[in-house]
Amino acid sequence: MTHDTEPSLIRIARETGQDTPVETLNLGARVRDLRKSRNWTLEQAAQQAGLARSTLSKIENGQMSPTFDALKKLATGLEISIPQLFTPPKGGQVNGRMSVTKMGEGEGHPTTTYEHEILATSLTKKSMLPYRARIRARKFEEFDGWVRHDGEEFLFVLTGAIRLITEFYEPIEMRRGDSAYYDATMGHNVISISEDDATILWVTSV
């Protein structure tokens, strides 16, 4: 007998912060598509997720409403997040966008503290904003307070040495090859501590 899975799926979507209406989602088909995209048999996928083969089969065929624990195991086994179980690719189409920026061809945005070079400017509506920055500042007082904005940010030191100063953590000295990932709504500033201006790669989520 097929069980009504809608109430539990709505609850799970809320718990995982998923906004997509799950009423229109066939979770079983989504799990089957994810499994087949990895060329896994039911047995292989069940083993990866730590579930019984019969359990996975019933989930794929809509004969079982998966518990939250089962969904966590499925997501772990498929190496995705739980919300991704509820967000199939739109239209199943590959976008194929690409942008190449040669050295020195980025869009320059100099300031008194940073000299930004925006990358991939030919693409609009990007999910990430990548840019290279030369760090001119040598002390926190050169900034007009904290820098803060929406999204998350990844920083990678390309040359020189910097000090990453944040609102809630002790300052961290970083050198070439070091990286940091942080919440950009938290106040943050970067200064050079090397003789020459340090350069970093910044990637900000949009």
C-alpha cells in the first residue's frame, strides 16, 4: 500500500530550511535519478547510505515515507545536503556559461584601502562575485569602521602576508597559500603586514 508522504515531507523541508514547495516533488524519483546519475545499483546506493536495500527500494517507489534519519543517511550517502534532495535541477538543462579573465583584464575598482580587480565581468546574475585585491591598508584605523555585507566570503592569499581582523575573533596572520571562509555580515577588515602590498583572491556569495 502506498502511504501519503506529503505531511512528513513538508515538515522535513521546514526543518531543513527548504523553501521549494515539496507538494510537487516526487522524492522517490529524485532519489532514483541521483542514484542512477552515479551509476549505482540499489545495492550499492543502499550500502553507501547505510540503509537496507528493501528500504531504499520502497522510498524510490513511493511506498515508504522516509524518516528524517533516513533522509540524513541518504544525503550523506549521495554526498549532498538534505535540501538538495528537494531541489532537482531546473528543467534538467545544463547552462554552460563560462567567462575567462586574462591577467590584468579585470575591471578595476581602486579605493584608499584596497585595489579591487573584478573578475568574470562578462557574466551577469552570478551566484558568486570573484575578485583579486591588492591590500593597501597597513592599519585598522585606515578603514571607516568595519566592512560588512550580505553573504559569505572566501579569501585566499596570493602574495605577501596579511592580518585578517574580524568582529568576533582574534586577528589572524595569514601568508601565501592560506585561506579563510567566513560570514560576511560579521565585521571584517584586511591589512597588509608584508613590506609590499599583499594580494588576495576574494570570492563573495551573491
